[in-house]
Amino acid sequence: MADEVFKLINLSGHPIEQEGVCCVAGYGPVNVDLADPVALKATAVEMALLIVAHQGENELIPVALPGMVPLATHVLAAAHGLMGQFPSIAWASRNASGKFVWRAEQSTDLQAWRTELRISR
């Protein structure tokens, strides 16, 4: 459905300006000292609280995570701790002209995927 708006929670620290994409919340720029674990965890909790605050009752809004892997993993852990489940995440890919493009097909409900994988163990 081309007319549907793809909602995102933008924690990437970069602007996402794309037709058909609506950032319902954002955080940025992301400036955290990765050598300071207290600051890293505090920033992760701030971001996780944005995730929690913007989840609909029947709608899981995907998150564009920060590119800093230590921060992104802490955000996921904090969100799980606060919500009791992992959020959905989204990522962009480059199109033929080199521009980053966000699409609903490029998202994963991490909690559903985790549950699916648990069955196989």
C-alpha cells in the first residue's frame, strides 16, 4: 500500500526526511562518551523511554537505532527491561543513486523473531 505512512522512532541522531516516512519521535544529535559507562547507560535509558512512550496499544512502531553499536545494544536492553519485550527495529539501505531509503519491509519485530527462534531450541 503505497499511501501508507511508515512510522519510525528516530534514535539515529540523523534527520530522516523521506516522503512516506513519519518520525513520531527523535533523539539527536547523539553525543555520548563511549569511555563513560554511566553516561552511555543514561543516554540508553533516555532513548528507551522514548521508545516506550511512543508505542501504540496495538501498534509496534519500529526504531531507527543509533549507529554506535555499544549504545544501540544498551538501548535494546533498556527497552526490553522497561517494556518487557524487545522493540521492532528498522534500517535503511542505499538505493541505486546512493541515497538511504527507509522501507517498512526493512524492519524486524525483534520480540516476535526471538519467540520464533525459541521454538527451535
